Amino acid sequence: MHLSDDDRKRYNRQMMIDGWGEAAQAKLKNSTVFVAGAGGLGSPASIYLAVAGVGHIKLCDFDAPELVNLNRQILHDDSRIGTNKAISGKTTLERLNPSIRVTAVTEKVEAANVDALVGDANLIVDCMDNFPTRYLLNECAMRKQIPLVHGSVWGMEGRLTFIHPPKTPCLRCIFPESPPKEVFPVLGATPGVIGVMEAMEALKYLTGVGRNLSGRLLLWSGADGDVRVLKVRRDPNCPTCAQRR
């Protein structure tokens, strides 16, 4: 698909970025991104992928928004309570950018269906709130040899990394065990920051503009404005990716 005159107007300011231009914008228009989760992280991530012109967004979530979600899940509002999040999110994204295609995936990500749900996506954005599902997405990304952008939050803190084995550690190399399941605190601005940064990582990869957080883990503290970037290494005994190298 080539850029239309409307595309050139809509994306004019980002095409002014060095190395972007029409070629990078056309790459976005021809890309498919699987966004796993339409909640706190998935809301800002999918919004900025949509307005940047990613041609096809597959938004996956089996749950429905509740009032307790609305301090952070900006794809939804009070009128959407009880509506499936993927369907609600599709409505929001298509209003923001009617020139893209959004597919609402309303199934729960499980071992038996994850490969089929992700399909032909060029990249997975992990916007989940639990590590068992994240590990499934990590394994799927390795089987399909596509990147996984990982983001997670707690309170006023967030973490972000770009995963693409064998060039980088896999998710289980960095987080070997799933933390205990809990209802954790979260300020809405926290997934706002990390979700937007997830979109940035995806857009950099898809366009080839910029440097991804490959082999690096970004730690962001909203409480004191501190940002740290740590190097992360592959675990030679990782049960997920060691045998794939």
C-alpha cells in the first residue's frame, strides 16, 4: 500500500524526522502489530500506534472495563463499562484514525491459541498484567522470530525492554519467575508513560529509525523522576530460549 494524499497530510510532522520520510511511513502502513491487553498499558500504546499510522492493529483482550479501571484505561469511558475491552478499544482507535484497520480479538491468550491469535503480526506489544501470559507471548515471539516489546508497572514505577532473541535475552532470562498474583497499586499516569514508550519502541523497530532497548532494561520512577537503564544478559540455562540459540 502506498501513501495517499491524506496520509501525507496526517503524518507530515513525523515524516519530517531525519530518516523517516515517506519510506518509513509506508512501512508503518504495511505493518501489523499485535497489542496484548487493552487496559492501562494497552490504551496509550495502541492510541499512539494508531495515530502514527500503523496499518493494522490487532487489539486483544477478553475482559470488560469496570469503574475501577477508568483511572488509567483511557481507551474506555463510563459508557463502555461491561463492553469487551477489545471492541471498546477498536471503536476509540477507529475514531482517532479512520484510515487504519483495527481488529478486535476478544479471546483470552492461552498456550493453545496464542500463535493463531498473533497470526502474521510483525511485532507483539506486551501490555498484560500477569507474567504467565507474558511468558506465552515471549515463547510465541520466539517461534515466529518477531520482537516482543515488554512493559510493566507498579504504583509510580515502570519497566520497559525490547526483546528479540537470539540478539537479546528473552523475557524469562530477565524475569526468571512470575511474581505472586496480586492487586497492585497504580497511578494512571504511570502506564501512560510506559505505554507511550512501548509504542515508541514498536515504531522505531517498524520504521528502522532510532535505537531500540535491545539488551537493556529501562527502569522509570515517577516518584522522583529518576530513569535508569541496565544492561541485561542472556541466561545460558534459560529454560525457554537456551536451546533455540
